[in-house]
Amino acid sequence: MTYQVLARKWRPQMFDAVVGQDAITRTLRNALASGRVAHAYLFTGPRGVGKTTTARLLAKALACTGRGTEPEACGTCASCGDFASGAPVDVLEIDAASNNGVEEIRTLRENVKYAPARGRYKVYIVDEVHMLSGPAFNAFLKTLEEPPDHVVFILATTDPKKIPPTVLSRCQRFDFRPIPPDLLTQGLTEILTQEKVEFDPAALPLLVRAAEGSLRDALSLLDAAIAYGEGRLEESSVAQLLGTSSPVQVRALASALLERDAAAALEAIDRAARQGEDLSGFTRDVVELLRRLLVVKVAPGSPPAELTPAEVAELKTLAEGPSVDELVYCLRVLLEAQAELPRSPYPRVEVEMAAVRATRRPQPQSIETLISKVEEAEKRLRAAGGGGVVPARPQSTQSSLLETPASRPTLPPPGRGPSEGAPPAPARPAPPASSGRGSEAPVAPAGNLGEAWPRVVSAVLAKKALLGSVLQHATPIAVRDGALAVNLVASRFHQELLADRGNRELINQAVAEHVAGARRLEVSAESAPTAGAAGHPAVQAARAAFDAEVVAVRPRAPQDVDTQEGEGQ
Ligand SMILES: Nc1ncnc2c1ncn2[C@@H]1O[C@H](COP(=O)(O)OP(=O)(O)O)[C@@H](O)[C@H]1O
Ligand SMILES: [Mg+2]
Ligand SMILES: [Zn+2]
């Protein structure tokens, strides 16, 4: 038994079976039922969307003598029999693409005047009519101008722009549309089921996308994929056949990025690389997937046209996790990497770095949360005002400004700072072990520091004003191993001042006196190298609130200063 290609085997035998051209088939069926048939039809549209198929169905119905007022050919009359045997007497099909047609058109002109052998009509189908040579076209035009009543022309073309207006004006025109992805999927599914081919539904979107709206292309690809998969249809083998990146790895990388799982992301890249994927194509496919997520997230009502509803539904589920900003962030990072790929001596490293960066994107926060955090930060700063001391706050943790780490149970619950409008220290409820030397807790509650630190500063100020003023800019962090850690961005001069042995002793004394569990001061290393502004309490607060990094510190232009101070409180 010879194998018949699917596109041939499954050419629709009824108007009903024509997929995705409902408006056209309905109009034609109405015309056939009512007998109001035009003398010339022009079918335009891309390849493989049903033009020739519909032309033949129309011809068969016109030639049929047994259909009465039914729009479909009866299938049993002599004319329909001719069709079945492949030799319809009253239908002539000319393929202008395979020869320029001069000979055929001449025969056609000879023939049109003779009455049909069987029924009411003689039908001439001229496929790819734009390919007719100049002389053939001219000869054809003459016939088209005054066709005998029993003649119907059906012209089909993929390139209507090449059809002269004189022809266009004589034809009833039907524009065939690319077949939407969901209908292509449905068509393929039906054929696969009837052909009893085992298939992985995930393989279909790949075929459908590659077919670009053409059912013929989809079926040809299906032929190839079935042969390639030795009778089965798998997503991976279809991807290989089409030369697209493995969708499994593309999805794996995309979801690893969205889940901030750097390890899984690197694994996906590794698997793709080991499967011999071209990293640039792979990255492009991940970008494409993220772009689709972004589109369904931002405009759920108008998903990308190339997707089937099932794919859209899947994307929508995937898109529930990340915020729009996160998707944009990941896209930006990957696009930058992709731009670097052709230049880079280490393309894989580029992709890996991008993946890791994307997983380390800032945490999404609702704008309301951010605003409330900024407001709270402002309050704290204002409250801390005068002495320039910010209430105790662990600066090195990743937690946001107002959230209380679980390890500091004596602080009030997060969100509502107790310090609304009040000076910081007294506003805090006094924790049980708030003061007194000798209580040797390994880590003093931060709440204590809010009270204790200003006392340290005052004590130092009283003895050495300059030294005390330096300490005013420090932020206490915590007491660890007998040392009070503070965060301080100090100039070189201040650093020297703090390093001075006598000064250190003075400070340590004050610390031992006022801070429970601490005997000395430790200036936090993290703040030492950062210059000026980066250590400013407002910047620190913003960093904590936005989980941000200080990227650069630039001197402020004079006019900025003016504006700032102009728009006062
Ligand atoms: N709209 C459609 N509905 C069902 N099958 C189609 C359709 N379009 C194309 N096909 C399939 O593709 C094959 C080629 O279609 P054809 O009508 O020759 O396309 P065109 O003339 O538009 O290039 C058909 O035999 C059929 O199997
Ligand atoms: Mg055709
Ligand atoms: Zn018939």
C-alpha cells in the first residue's frame, strides 16, 4: 500500500470540512442553494488555506446534476462520479504556476462556447492565476469579458496585487485568511486521532506555529514528524525536526528565572548546551516565552495571535506568579545578554550571568507597601531628628525597614512603628532588661540600643565634643560578643579620630557604662568604604525599604540643593 500524504488524503470533500473559512463557505453555499451564481470568482489568500479545495468543491457542486437546491454536491450523479474517478468532463483546471498557460488558455477559449456535457455549468479553475504569461492573460481577459451563460470561472491566487483591475472588477472576490492556531490544532488533532497516530499534545503547538496559518504546511510537517518519530509524535522530536530549541529546556529556564531559582536556571542552560542547542536561539526562545507571558499579563484580553487558547491558558497560569516589573526586568537582562552573545568569547557565561542576575532581581513590592515604607522611614528620620541618630536598626539584614526579625521579640509588631511623631527612644515600650550593666545577653535587643546609644553619644559629647559629633552620625546595629556594632560612614579624618587609642578608650567606657552586654565599640566594616551619601540614614532607610543596592554616589549639582531646600516641609 502506498502512503498518501496527509494533505491529499484529507482534502475536504464537503464545504463543512473546510476549516477556518466559514464566512466564505457560507456565502458560497447560499449562492448554490439559491442558484445566484456569479460568472467569475477570485479566491485570494496565503498558501495552503483552502483556496484550491474550495474551488473544487464549488466546481463539483456546480457540475452536479443531482443536488437540487442542496448546496453540496450529491456524490452519486454521473458528474459526481466523474469527480470521484478524477476525470470530471465539465471542469477544467489550469495550473498557471506549472506552465505559463498560453496553450491552455487557447484551448479554454475554443472550449467555452460548447455547452456542458452533463449539467448546467462548465467550470474553469485557473489556479495561481497571477502566473499567467502576458499573452495568456490577454487572451483570457477576452473570454472573461463576455463569458457564455453556462461558464463559471474560479480564479485563485496567492498574490492578488498582480491581478489587473480589469480582472478584479469582473470577479466576486473572497479573501481566504490564515487559519487561526486553535483551528489548526483542532484539525491536526482530528486527523491524528482518525489516523490512530499516538501523539503528545505538547508537540502540536510547535507544528502549528511553524505552519503559520497554513493547514497544508501543518499537514506536510505532520507527515515529516510522524516519519521522523517513527510513527509517534513527540514534542522533542518535533522540536528537533523543526530546528527549534527544546521547549522543555526553554520552559525550564523561564520558570527557574521566575521562581528565582538560580541553580535550576543554570541546570537548564547546561542541559540545553549538552543537547547541542545554539545558545543564541535558546535565549531568543526564552525571551519569546517571557514576552508572551508579559503580553498575557498586561493585556489578557488580546493574547498573541500565534497562540492557541490552550497555550494562552497555560501562559496565564504561569504569568500569575511574577509581577509585570519582574517580567520586564528578566526580559531586559536576557535581551542585554543576547546582544552580547555574538561579541562575547564566552557566550555561555553571558547567558549564565544573565540568568543569575534575573533570579536576583529586586523583590516585587506593591506600590502601597513601598509608599507606606517610605512614609514610615520618613517618620523615623524626623523622629530621630535633633541628634542625627536613627533608632537602633540592624543595617546588615535583608529585611525591610520596619519588619521585625523574629530574633528580636521585644520589638513591637511590624508595620506599625510605635514612634509616630514621638522621639524615638522614649516611645518604645521599655523591654524588661533595658538597662543596667552586667546583664550579659549575647545579643542585646535592638530596642535597648535606641535608648542606650543616645546616652553613649551624650557621654562622649560631654567629654570630647568633636568625637561625640562623629558618633552622632553612627547607627547602632547590635551587640555581638561583647561589642556594640555601629554603622558609620566616616571620613578619613573621622576614622583616624576613632582609631586613636585614647578616644577609643573613652568611647568604650561610655559603651560599657550604657549598653548592656557591650564593653567596646565596633565600627561596622560594611560602612567604612562607602563614601558620604551612601551611609546617610535616609539612604540606608531607602536601601532597606526597597531592598536596593547603592550603585553610584554622585555629588549633587548646586541647583539640586536649591530645589531640595526650596520645597521645604
Ligand atoms: N481551510 C482548510 N480546511 C481543511 N483543509 C485544508 C484547508 N486549507 C488547506 N487544507 C489542507 O491543505 C491541502 C491543500 O489546500 P489547498 O486548498 O490546496 O490550499 P491553497 O489552494 O489555499 O494553497 C488540502 O488538501 C487540505 O488537506
Ligand atoms: Mg492552491
Ligand atoms: Zn452530484
